[in-house]
Amino acid sequence: MTVSERQEKILALLQEHPDIRVAELARCLYVSEPTVRRDLTEMDAAGLIHKVYGGAVLPDHADRSIPFVLRENEKSRAKTVMGRQAAGLVADGMVVLLDASTSAFHLIPYLTERKELIVVTSGAKTALALAEAGICTYSTGGRMLIHSYSYVGSQAERFLADINADLAFFSCRGLSDDGEISDSSVEEVNLRRVMMNRSRKSYLLCDGSKFGKSYFYTLCRTEELAGVISDRPLP
């Protein structure tokens, strides 16, 4: 288990058991108590939790979504593979939509080779990275979700409603065995639907760890997409 995976599990355990202690966390994670304390110190510094005597608590603003700061390094090899594959579909002069996912973020290094490219994104960190790479960038604006640095809501959706895009790339939390794509954030699901409607072709970026999983809000089904890009063959 990587550090990011372990810290993600700590967040999940705190959400289920707000009064869980360090010793219990160590038992659940099969690691030592000093390891848990180091994780809690890092997570406290990042603003993900508040350390208290013997354990930790979630901040008042916390929700059940996994923060970008953890997801950014999670499955990075897989996301690099997907980013390279996805960028191979992008040609010079295209208009491309990217959601705020860390999977879409990994396209950026490979897009710098394209000429006269326009990228529209709902991700604040994605927009900054695109601009730093010298790519013509538009941000949807809207209300920012703190955990993902994603712009959502009616303002973001209205901005996208006027865009005519060639390709859209987005991610999800789960891809069920029967091809249903789902997520835990209704705001991001709604925005991704608009992206799909405003692009000629839409592609899902989904690493193998999400296979066989299902979450509360359904986005679409795989047959509605031009393709699914993953680091491993689809089940």
C-alpha cells in the first residue's frame, strides 16, 4: 500500500468512525503506530485532518470525496500511460475539453507537441499547468470544490454550453462490470454530461483499480462514448 493509498484509507476510516484512535488505525492498516502518526502529521499539514491527542478528526468542511492532493500521485504510472494514449488522439488545431481529474491532468505533458491547440478545462490546477506549458487555455469558472480544485455549477455549465469541441476527456470513480460509469460527486457528474454534449467525441480515462466499482451517481454507459482509455484491458 502506497502512502497516498494509506492516507486515503485513513480519511475513509475517519469518515466511518470519527472517534477512531491511532492504535485502531494501525491495526486496520497493518502498519505501526509511528507510521500512522507520520501520516497524520502530513495530512494535518495539508489541511486534510486535524490532529488531536491520540488520533485525528476531519475538518468541518470535509466531505466523502478524495482530495486532489492525494489523488495527484495515486496510480501515477497508470495515469501517465493513459495520458500518453489519450494525447495520441489529439491533432493540431483541435478544441479539447478536460475535466478536473488527475487522469486528465496527465495529458498535459503530451499536449505541448500540438500546434494551435485550444483546451477548455474545469480544473483550476489543470488550467494553471496548461498555461505554464504555453497552451491556449480557457477555464470554465464557477464554484470551486475544495477537495478537487474543480469548478462546477450553473456558471461552469453555461460557459461550456457555448463551446464546440472536438474531443472531451474525463474520469470517474467507478466502472461497473456491465459498463455503467459512476461517481460520488453529483456536481462533477452534471458538468461532465455537458462536456459530452458539447464535444464530437468523448473518452473516459479509467485505470484498472476502478473496474467493478459503482457509486451513487450514474454519468453514462460505455456505449455512449467513443472509447475508454485504461492502463489495462477492459473486463
